[in-house]
Amino acid sequence: MTEAPMDGIECPACGHENISGADTCEECGATLVVDQTEDRETAALQSSLLRLGPRHPESVDLTATLADVIGKLQKRNVGCVLVTGHGEELVGIFTERDVLYRVAGLIDRAASIPVESLMTPKPSTLRPSDPISHALHLMAVHGFRHIPLIDDDGRPVGVVSLRDIIRFMSQGVAVA
């Protein structure tokens, strides 16, 4: 006579079959309780960047002046402006940090300084379909606060910020 399979839970540490509902493995003592908060956080980080509702990017042409760019940062209340080339492809990014660290002493000549001379060229980018975890990784490793999103032709289609990710995670984990 064959033994009926046990309806239980397998220990992830030792593989022992335990009675369903057990909190610890009777073989090795490992916990069998799955932290559902951690699972929700992991799932949220694997979500597409589209889940963040990326903002439409504020952009300027490569020939824009420093005054134009600072004006756009202020008027639109954004933390970065994307710089595009002649084919509207992304060629650089200019952030509020650039204003703080690169513009000191130049403000009286802002109308004549091209943004090209102060922007960060060839910024790291992602696609809207990339997971949130990729953006978070770039931000953590390189100290970025903004990641441009581009299409297959290299044209900007959005921007995600660290603030967007924090807002999403705090809402997503609490709601889930």
C-alpha cells in the first residue's frame, strides 16, 4: 500500500515536509513563516518604471543657454532638464545640483553660456519597461536623483526621481 502525500509545507532550509500551518521546521528548526512585507517589496521593485507614472521630461536643445535652463527649472519646478541633440536624442542632463556646483560665479553671464558646457553628457538612462530596481541601483551606486527614460531611438520619454520611487514604495507596500 502506498502512502498518501502529506499536505504540508516544505522547509526551505532542509527540504523536510512539515505539517501545514507549522511556524518552524520540526527537523531543523528553521522558520517556515514567510515575511509577506518583504515579498511585496521585492515584487514592487520588479515592477516596471511605468508604475511610477514618470513625468514628461522637460527638455532643451543643445544650443540653449544657462539662463534658459535655469528659467525652465524654476518655472516648471523640476529638478532636472534633459538636453537633446538635433535629432531630439538625449545628449545630456542638467540638474539643480549642477546649478549649485557648476554655476557659481557665472550667473552674470548666464544668458551667453551654452548649457552644453555645463551639462552632464551621455547620462545613464533606462527604458520605461525596465524594473524599478534598476533605477534604484543606478541612483544608489552613482548618487543620481533623476534617471532619464528613453525610447528605442534614444529620445527622452520620461524622467523618474528618487522621490517617485520612495512615494511608490511607501504607498505600494502599505496598500498591498
